[in-house]
Amino acid sequence: RRVLVVNGPNLNLLGRREPEVYGTETLSDLEERCRRTATELGLEVDARQSNHEGVLVDTVQEAMTGHGGVIINPGGYTHTSVALRDALAALPVPVVEVHLSNVHAREAFRSHSYVSPVAAAVIAGAGVTGYDLALRFLAERLVRPA
Ligand code: DQA
């Protein structure tokens, strides 16, 4: 019942980075929120952030054995990374792709995701609440596997 929560590039700047798009909560606020929600749902959270594609691949690979599910906001790598998608596709556990902003209401290049086809669920535009929703989805999935 341990869930891996992965935030990709530039999400370390949350709260300061385009707050009108991404909100004012910092990354540590967000991670704290995830831990709180997870506890309520009987889950445990392992929270990671990296700006580096290869580090994100290594982190995702940890969930091959160590976690019951993965929540990932791949940031800009959403729209570029075949390697990250391949790492996620290899996982035997459900993946939820989360975006703070509604990527479909922004520049056209943000509408395409390499990750979505290998995700069990995709949540965009719900801000930090999207992570709560993702945890809730995984809590249901983990007790009642499809
Ligand atoms: C994002 C959306 C991406 O297009 C962007 O590159 C990000 C953040 C989001 O959470 O809305 O870095 O994933």
C-alpha cells in the first residue's frame, strides 16, 4: 500500500513558478498534502522530485518491486520522453498521470502526452487536488484490483 509520487522538472519551483498557472503551494506543501491524504486512505507515500530525465527513469524503476502504484507529474517530459513512458509501461502496477494545469487549454504542444497511453488514469486541471484524486483512485484500485 505504498504509493510512489513523482514530480518532474521545474516542479521544485512550485509556489514561485507561474503561480497564476500552477498555484501558490510549494512542493513541500504538496508532498505534505499527499502524505496527509494517503494516511486518511490507509496508504503510505514515497515522494520524489527530479529535474533529470534519467533520474526519473531510475525512480520509476523502483516501483517495479517497491510500490503498489505510481502517481506522476512528468512536467515538460510529458510531451517529449519516450524513455519515461517506456519505464512506466514496464511497471506491473497502476500509473496515474497528473497535471496541475489543464494541459488541453494551453499551447497545442501540451495536448500530446507520451505517458497517457500507459496510464490507468489521467487528471489535469484540478491543481493540487488532482494528487488527492489520484491517491483516492489508487486506494480503490489497490483494495479491488481490476
Ligand atoms: C505540467 C504541465 C506541463 O505541460 C508543464 O511542462 C509542466 C507542468 C502541469 O502540472 O500542469 O511542467 O505537468
